Amino acid sequence: MLGNLDGKVAIVTGGAGPGIGHGISTELARAGAAVALLEVDLVAAQAVRRQIEKQGGKVVALKADISVAQDVEAAVEETVRLFGRLDVLVNNAGVGLVRPLAEVSEEEYDRLAGIDLRGMWLCCKYAIPHMQRQGSGSIVNISSIHSRATMPLYALYSAMKAGVVGLTRGIAVQYGPEGIRCNAVCPGLVDGLQTREVVSKFARDVDVWLQDFVKRRQALPLLIQPRDVGKMVTFLASDDAQAVTGAEIPVDAGTWALLVDRD
């Protein structure tokens, strides 16, 4: 089976999120990995844990704020204590910011940077030593198509996601000789609660807006689902991707490829 993760242990930050996080966690578990869900919302994490367990998966829910070093270190150590090793780190947790750059407060900037970039660095900082001792590991960082092309109101969000790609390449180059791979996945418009909440702020009919986006802004006329991102992450986490590192891979139904809107 492509993307087989039997015997592997994975951490997924934001792994209970109602969208990409859930899609990643369930796909990793389906592929055979034992999954540690790192969440600030432990109630949501426990709900996803029960879902995965009902499907026969191995999973634990751990409360952690990835912008706090002590939380990250404790969660990584607890994962290794429970499962005996750490093979995969998926840095999925993140927040958005849709606002003109000149109107962003310092507090808003600090929260965005603290989670989207600092939090990712902290998770890598505490996970990598375990992978070094094993001589193997796969890190998958969730970036965005905004890392390469963006739109008004997304300047700082775009900057953070571009930073994720830079971090990814640096890790790949630094730790590749020790058997550790690192790749970035760049989702496009993915269906989910968070996406629908954002769209509802400016669109009268969310479903109509989504279908219009799919028709005009993508090469493929389909609405990307969280499991589509999860399947890509699962492949990159597995030994089937042993020659893939430092890559920036879109899961965007061809949004990057389309030069102009379809009218």
C-alpha cells in the first residue's frame, strides 16, 4: 500500500481542527501510524481521538499551545514515552489574518508569528533530536499557496507561509545527512468549517461562492477536501517518499498553474 505507516509514530499539531487537521490525522491513522494530536482545545482533540479509535487506530490527545516552549517539549516527550519513538512531525497548527498590513496591531502580528512560524520552529526543535537518535524522520510543514502568490489583505499571512517554506528547505539541507526529510505542503482552497466561516463574512451564499471559485480559479473543477491534503501528507511521511525532501508541493487543484481567471 502506498503511504504505509505501520509501526510509525506521528505528531500532528492542530490535529483535531475541523478541516485540514482532521483530514491529516485520520489519513495518517488509516495508514497505520500511531498519532498524537496536539491541540489547545483538548475537548475537540478527545472527540477526534474517539473517532480514530472507533476505526481501530492508535491515538492520544495532548493539550499544548505550540507557541509555548514548555508545552511543546512536554508534548513531544510524552508522545515518545507513550509510543517509544517519533517518526513523523506534521506542523499543521496555524492561524490566519485578513487585514490591511498598515492596520495590523502588534498584538495581532505577534499572535500570527508566534503560532504560524515560532510554533513550527519549536515543534521542530524538540522533535528533531529524537529523529537524530533514530537516524530517520519525516517532517511535513503545512504552508499555503499564499507562500508564492497572494491577494490584498493577506500580506502578513503570506509572509509567514513563505517563511514556512524557507524553514522547510533549511531543515532539509541541515538534517538530510542524518536521514531526516522535510517537505512543505501548500493547500489551496480546502473545504471545511474554517474556510466556510471566513467566506461567510463577505459572501451571502457560501456554497455558491465556493463553486464559483472552483470554476474560475482552479484548473480542476473540484472542491478540495481535507482528506486530499491528508493523503499527500501521508505519502510524504512514508518511506515511499524517501527521495523527496526540501519540496514545496501544492494541493490546490491547479490554482498556481492557472494564469488568469476563467470567465
